[in-house]
Amino acid sequence: MNPFGDRRFPEPWMQPHQARRAPPTDDENALASSIEAAFAAGVWDLAGLVARLNAEGLRTPAGEPWTEARYRDVMARLGR
């Protein structure tokens, strides 16, 4: 049983962008759009996501092709 009724989180809950220290950069927005498009296309595994990012020509913030390790590193940095 959910103690919050039909809601998943108690009020007030934090919106994801409330925790950001600065607005997202153009590169972060491009990455987010590519990830959303991959999910919408049914890509759910990390290997498939990395392959799709590379096929789209998207590069890491350092300008390198994506690897699973680089993806994890970038996501960890963005999540801080």
C-alpha cells in the first residue's frame, strides 16, 4: 500500500531541475534529446544507447566518441 495515496511522492517534492546549479548547456540539452529519442525508439540497454549516440555524431564533452565507461562518467558528473 502506498502511504501517499495515488501520488508517488509526498508533497512538496523536488522537481528535477530545482537541484541544478545552472541552466543546462546546449551540449547537455542535445544529450538529453538524444537519450529521450533513443528511449522512444526502444533502445533500453547501455550498449545500444552508446551506439546510437555515436551514430548520431554526438560526442562527449571532451569531444570523444562515447563508450559505456565515458557515458557512466559523464552521467556521474552531471548528477552531482
